[in-house]
Amino acid sequence: MADDFRILVVDDEAVITRSCQRILQAEGYNVETASSGKDAVLKMEQAGYNLVLTDLKMPEMDGITLIKWMKNNRPDAGVVIITGYPSQETIKDALDVGIIDYVPKPFTPAVLLDVTGRAVEWVKGKTGVEEKPKEEFPPSMISELDRVIEQYKTKPGSSIPVLQRAQEIVGYLPPQIMKRVARGLNLSPAEVHSIVSFYSFFTMKPRGDHNIRICLGTACYVKRVEESINKLKAELKIDVGDVT
């Protein structure tokens, strides 16, 4: 992980900031913390950060107010929200001010790392730091997807059914497919991305023939599940979330 890519975690709960810092630093991220929105503003006025993970419910300055300040003063920084209140209204408010994604509380290390990794790629892609090769799909596949979008685009609440059909057609939901759905349904790419991130039955990575699910909660770590994960990673030569 590049040392010059800096992450700021903002939350009034010390256990959250400590957990995020420990998990992300273990993967090589350069992470600092702030205990409030005002503290975050002070830190951002003194130093630059590429990505900010912030809680929404904080005293004095809430997360939405902080994000609005960032859009005016630090527009190049990406934003991920950490929230224990992932209602559709909350997510809509956050989308309106331009977040990349969100992490629901309580979260596992795997969820935090997955969302952060995708947010880092998003920020790097936006700033031109890293360019990924564009995936190509057969014309017949795209035609079928466009047919589904055309069928649903005038129906209210069509985003989830269209994304479900898109995943059936393509097998997963990569950025190009999500953008095509967003354009066809007159939605923002960020809104489609958040829907896909919110529901566990959607995937942005190709699925293998077999899925291995392992509990990553605190109780499982106490029972030394990490040893099993490491053995699987070594034997299959894959990491959590990868496909072989």
C-alpha cells in the first residue's frame, strides 16, 4: 500500500476509531483518527488526506455537515460513511453530498477492508493514479441488458430488479455494468454503487463455482478462526474476497 495515500477515520466512539486504525494499518494503510467533526476539520486544515471514513451521528458537527465542508474545502478527498443507521433516507442524504460508499455498524474486518479497498481504487481512478484495463462483454450480453433496462426504466422502484437481472446476465456487477444501469435508469453511479454495496446478494466480483463462507466476528476470532483462514489462503493461494 502506498505510504502517501492517507486515510482519516472520524468517529466520537474511541472503540470504532481504534478498531478501524488497527484493521487498516495491519493491511499497510496510513491511518490517522479524529474524535469529532471539528477535530477532523482541524486535522484536514493542517494536512491532506485522500480518503475520510466518517460517522454520521456525532455531537456538535455531524457527518453530513463535515462532508459538505469537505466538498467545499477538500473536494479531491473521497468519503465513506460509517453508520449504525443505514436507512434508505440516511443513505439518500449521504449520496446527495457525494459519498463513495458506507460501512454499516457493527462491521467485520473483512467488510471494512473490502469497502475501503474499493474506495481507494475509486479515489485513485478519479485522480488518474491508477488505470485499470476496461473489461469487454459480448454484444449479445449488452443487448440483453439494454432490453431489460428499457423494459423497467419507466417503472418505479426498478433499480433492484434491473440489477438482479443484470447480475444474472453478466454473472456479477462490475463498474461498467453499474454505470450502464445508472445511465439507463437516470440514476447517479454513486446511488447504484450504494445499492449494490448494501445488499449482500449482489457482487462486484466474478463468483467461483464454490463459495467459502467463514465467520469473522469477535467470537470466531476467539475460537482461532484466523488460523483456518490463513490455511485456506495458503492452500488455495487466494485472499479473502478473491476468486480462483
